[in-house]
Amino acid sequence: MGRVERLRRDDGNTIAYAVTEGRAPTVVFLGGFSLITFTVATRVVLGHSGNEALFETRLPALQVATFLILTGTVLRTVGDFLATRPHWLNGASYLWMLAAGVWGFSVLPKVRLADPDGDISCSARRARTAP
């Protein structure tokens, strides 16, 4: 008996079924931790490359990646309740890979850029900004 058949034969408590059968970890790991990872990685890359000024601006690539990851999380979660589950899981994985590509092509090139002030050490930047 497959997942979809078990769901249809359930007593109507689909929320409890979804949480106990592992849908909640999907949302936490695929959605939550992916967003945290991309956000922290963006902050690290921008901070260590001397682009701290970008912290105050909106980053369109990060916004697009966030949208793609959240959409992929929804597809992954919804796919578990449908008979065409593999297609939904494929779509979710493609969206996640697309999000990683969008993020990588916009944020990772900043790693190769020299610090705008010409000094590559973090401690030197902190010394300049200290009162």
C-alpha cells in the first residue's frame, strides 16, 4: 500500500498524518535550513570581500533564490500527497538547483574581487572603523 493510498484511508486527520510521516522535517530541512545556509553564506562572502555596504541593500539574487527555495519546499511537501509524486519531487529539486545557481552566479564572483580599500585583512578593516 503506497503513501497516497494510506492517506486516503486515513481517518481524516491529514495534518497529524503529515507530521508523523515526515513532512514537517521536509519543510524544516529543505526550506528553513536552505534559507539559513544561503543567507549566512551571503553575509560571509560579502563581509570577507569588503562589500559590507551591500548589507544595507536588497540583493535581488538572494530574493529570487529565496522565492525558488520556498516554491520548491511547497512542491516537495505537496508532492507527497499526490499520485504523481516523482514529478513533484523532480520539480522541487530543479528549483533548489536553480536557486543555488542564481545565488552562485551573483554572490560567488564577489569572492574573487579585491577589497575596495586594498587591504585584505579583516582586522585592518576593524581597526579603521573603531573609534
